[in-house]
Amino acid sequence: MTDATDFFFDAFGNRNRFRILKSLGNKELCAGELQKELMIEQTNLSHDLKCLLNCQFITVRKSGRKRIYKIKPETKELVEEVSKHIKKYELYLKKCNIIKEEENGEI
Amino acid sequence: MTDATDFFFDAFGNRNRFRILKSLGNKELCAGELQKELMIEQTNLSHDLKCLLNCQFITVRKSGRKRIYKIKPETKELVEEVSKHIKKYELYLKKCNIIKEEENGEI
DNA sequence: TTTATATATGAAAAAAATTTCATATAATAA
DNA sequence: TTATTATATGAAATTTTTTTCATATATAAA
């Protein structure tokens, strides 16, 4: 059973794609700029951007040989809500020792 | 690099856990009731609940041999925001043919 | 019209998440 | 006590997602 919820989380619920959305919150950026800013490998970034585009979180336009990405206003709002929540609950979230417990150092 | 964002999405960004949070939006429920309502297999549900608990999205209390789960008000708000967004963009999201393209029937 | 730059694509490899399964525990009832 | 119900745990199997890699395309510059 696949519904919109799955697509939403597939696109949205990922660290790098969320970072991309946050970066695009302030300003339009082309792929190369995102790459430098976020230190994501070129092909990964390209895959992530495609995913975000397909789920309509962002839009693109061409300019010379660059492709300039822009976040949609609705996406921006949602990203801000979620960011606020994460910030507020940071300490609790970091205490989660179920998932990624080794990395979190709490066995 | 693991930060609060990862923990947030690990717990929140999953279909079944999101369904659990939605069910708990209306009323407190024990594990058995959630199981019936959502048709999630017992051990899976238990793992999911543990994950949600650890990331502080929900709370539990004991009552006899049952464990009654309750969503936190802040989580509820966020779930509502996200639900609204998913509903609004449902058609776009369903058109996403990058992820899960076979299941979506659009090759 | 070749070369360089910016970005995209697709398949295979690797990593991570989810599911399954066998079993454990805790509380109540018989 | 022993049995039963409700739920949790941990490890192995499976599935899904992410990353890597090799290559393609499109635009502009030389």
C-alpha cells in the first residue's frame, strides 16, 4: 500500500534533503552552490534534487548552463515548523538510544 | 555525523509511526487497540512505540496489564501540520515517479 | 567544432531500516 | 502456584534507501 504519506516522507524525511530545503529557505541556489555549501557529493545532490522536484517541494529554472533551484513557499513554512520542533526537542531527541545507539554512544 | 535531525526523521518519517501518531491524536490508546485499529503486527507495533517513546513524541502509563499511550501536545500540532500538507499536495506527491516507481505504476 | 563546465542518469554496491521469529516479562485470573 | 493475556525484546532475514561509480547530456567558451 503506497499513498501520499509515503511519498511525502520519502522525500522530506531525510537529513540531506532536509538540509537542502533549509538552504533554499533563504535564497535561490544552483546545484554547484548547494554542493559547496552543504558538502554533498555531486551525484547524490543531483539525485536528491530530483526527488525534491518530483514531489513538488522545489522548482527549477535554467540559466545558462546552471540550474537554479527554488523552494516553494508552502514547503518553506513546513520546513520552518519542523526546524523549530527539532530545535526545541533537540536534547530529548539526542537521548534516543534505540536508533543509531552505537553512534550515539549510549549502549 | 548524527544530530537531532536524524533522530527526528528516524522516528517521525515513517508511515506506520505516523499512523500511530495520527491515531493517538484523538484519544489515548493501549497497544492492543492500536494494533486492531491500524492492523500493524504486534512486535512491529511494539518496536514502533518504543521508538516514538524514546524520541519523546508520546508518553505511556500502565493500567493493569495494559500500557496506555498518549501523544504529546507539541507532537500533535506537528502531525496536524504535516497531515494538512500531505492532503493539500496529495496529487503532486502521488505523481512522484522517482521513488517507488514500479508500485506507483508510472514507468 | 573541440574543450570545458555544470549537472543528470542508471545500475551496482553498500548501508540502513523494517519485518519476522522465537522468546521474555509483567500483571492478572483461575 | 499455574495459566493466560498484554506487551516487550533481540537477533536474523528481508527490504528499502543511500552511496558510489561510470557515463551521459546540455550549454557555453575557446
